[in-house]
Amino acid sequence: MKKQAIQQAIDQALAQGKSKQTIYSELQASAANPGQLAYLLAATATPARRQQHQVTNHTLIAVMMGFSLLSLGVGYQSGQLLGGQSSVWMALFSALVPAAFAAGFSRWIAAAFNVYILYALIQIPQLVSQLPNGGWAVVQGAMTLLTLLLTWHVRSLAFPDFNPMAMPRRDAQGQFVFRD
């Protein structure tokens, strides 16, 4: 089975109320790669989890959009140092990144959560080095830390089958296990 066909089968089975462990057992024979099947299952938020954590996810999206507006201002200010049209381009690019992540969060795309966590973790050393400058650096550092923690929290609620390293969970025998 191809990835899209597997994802459709997973979505249909979850809509019918089947558990992820049952779905994994049923589709394991037809899937070429058990690891890919496990990742697709772990990366799919069940309808019940989506409904249960909808308010938390909307809070994350609102914070990300606020971060996008903050990035718009910081990008414009940074671009003014370069002169010319660069302030507008820098502002747009700076605001587009958090807005793109917010769009991924709104669609419950696990990869958006995982990539943002990595993106924010990579930014932390640079932001910490800029903290003595004060001003926008402090606000940007606080917003980055807030969004990192909130994203990690929402990901753990919506996608509990991932371990902290964004890999599907395994039991002591090395078998994939799912909570839903």
C-alpha cells in the first residue's frame, strides 16, 4: 500500500472508532514498512483528541499569530539597518514563518509540531546570547520559550504515541504501542 492509501485507511478506521493498536494490527500485513505505518498512526490525532484539546490548540494558534505580529515588527526594524526595500521583505519573511506553523497547527499536522519544536530549540542559544541587549530580544526570547513549551504540551496531548524524540513509542520488546 502507498502512503496516501494507508493514511486514508487510518482515517476511515479512526472515524469508525477503532483503536490505533487494532488498526496497526490490521494494516501491518499490507504495509510495506511497519515503521512508516507506526509513524502515520502516531502522527494522526484521533477525532476525540482533536475535540478534547481544541481549546488548547486554538490558544497555541492565537499565540503563534501574536508571535507573527511581533516578528513583523522585529523583522521590519532589522531590515531598516540594511536600508532600501529590505525592511519590507525582512518583515514579511519574519512574519510568514510563525504564520505557516500556525496553519500547520490548525490542521493538526504532527510534522508542524515536531518541526517547530526543533526550530525553536535551535533558536534558543542565539536568543540567549542576545538577551543582554534588552528590548525586543527579551520579548522575542520570552515568546519563543512560551511557544516552544505550549507547542510541546499540545503535541503531547494530541499525539501521545510519540516519544520525546518524535518517534513512535515502543514497548520493552521493541513492538510499537499506541495509547488510543
